[in-house]
Amino acid sequence: MRSGPTPFTGSVHSFDISTGVDGPGSRFVAFLAGCPLRCAYCHSPDTWYRRSGTLMSVDDLMLEIERYRRFIQVAGGGVTISGGEPLQQVGFTREVLRRCHALKLHTALDTSGFLGHRADHSLLDVTDLVLLDVKSWDPATYRKVTGTGDVMPTLRFARRLAAYGVPMWIRFVLVPGLTDNAANLEGLADFLATLSTLERVEILPFHKLGAHKYEQMGLTFPLAGARVPAADEIARAHEVFAGRGLVTC
């Protein structure tokens, strides 16, 4: 890339069609390149750096979306901007969501919330749903998971979304020995129960499906020695959130 992204150009890693996992219905999902976090369980280390993406204009990406427009409308879906971290390229993300919203396509933003302060009202006004990845409630565990930073920006963003009336789906990755501590689960569940626009909590069992990417990139997968959660551990996590009246899936 000879120049960096602008509000009307962005570094796009890839795009795909998904059903039921990136928002309601069948969706066009654009994965932007670049992320400030280095989550231990990340299954897409190839999206960490903007240089790993392809520079595209908003018009270019909208042409791709237009190819699937009729299909995703009939399928009750929409468009999701994911990453990486789309709020690293907030101008580009805002403009794509605005254009999709104008076409009456359901819009979703998939974010860690770490850069939630960048999502101003003009962006939230064209966002129908936020998929908010909450890495941990406990600050020390959050640092272990992400390798940097503080959980408070994500929590503040969640409160802002609720106050502004933006629907949320919370995503939480359950990792035995890391994020599954009872106090961590209960603290997060208590907090989420205060969010008026929260629609559901997605408990995502840890997996190692992206481990081969680390090997290909010459990196060590941080959780190579971790195990996937057992069925009873997943069930207990669901019970914690459901006990606060939250819908889980």
C-alpha cells in the first residue's frame, strides 16, 4: 500500500458469507485488518496488522456487498463489519455502515469495545446491532487474555450502548483455567444484567482451530497447552448467566 487508509479507504483482510454466527440471518461479513489486542485464544492472527489487508475504497466494498444484497435481504440477514478491530479504521467503518443502512440492510459491528470511545453517535446511528466481545470481567484476567490494556473501556462502551438504545449481543470465550473462574463469570453476569439493550450472551467454547495459522506465521500459539471446555463446564457457565435472567446461546 502506497498510502494509509482514509475514511473512504480501508485495509480489508477478507470477506465472507456466514449464517447465524455474525448477527441474525445470512450475512455479508467484512473482516478489516488491524487490531490493538493480542488475545491468547485469537484464531485469526493473520488479521493483526493493517499491512496484511488489501486497500479498498468504500465504493469497492459496496460493490461486493451489492452482489449479495438480494440474497441477504431474503435470508433476513445483513452486513457485519468485523476484524481484526473495525474501530481502528473508524472512518471507513462508519461510511460502510452508513451506506448499508441507507440501502435498508441490517448492520452489525463486531468489536472488542477497547476502542469504543471512537464510535461516535453518527456511527451508532447507523448500527443496528453491536456484537461486543467481552474478554473478561476480572482486570488481571483481561490482561492475561489480551496481552495489554484494561477492561474498563469495554465496560464503558457497553454502558454507552445501553444508554443510547443500541441492541447488543455479548460474546464471551470460555477457556478452562483462564476465563472460567466462578468470580469472573459471576461478576460479568451481574454487570451484563444491568444492560437494558442486551439481547443475548453467546458463550463460545475455546477451540484451537486457528493454531495452524500461528505455525504458518512462525509464531507460538499461546494456549497450545490449554484444553477445550467439557460439556458440564459449558453448562455451568450457561447456568451462571441464565441465573441473572440472561438469554444464552
